[in-house]
Amino acid sequence: MNNQQQNNASQTDAKKVRRQNAASAQNQSQSQQTEFASETDAQEVRRQNQQSEQKKSQNQQQQ
């Protein structure tokens, strides 16, 4: 029984598993970046930043 367990364990290629894990982690990271980028409207962010700068300027002029 013990010999069978040892034989099964030795059939796992640790290097192959590490490569697969690394590739999976890389793909997951890239998909998360793409998802975030697709949810961000750069033009809207620029507009909001411009409005914020204008308000900041008005506040400084009033003081």
C-alpha cells in the first residue's frame, strides 16, 4: 500500500505544475487590468479633473 502511494506522488511533475500556476496567475492579472481599463472612461475623468481645477482656482481667488 505504501509503495502505491509513493508511486502516485512521483507521477506529479512539479515543474510543470509551477509553470501552469505561473501562466494562470499571469493571465488572471492581465484580465483584471483589462476589466479595470474597460470600466474607466478616460474622457469623463479628464472632465472631472478640469472641473475640480476650476473650482480650486475659484476658491483661491475668493480667499
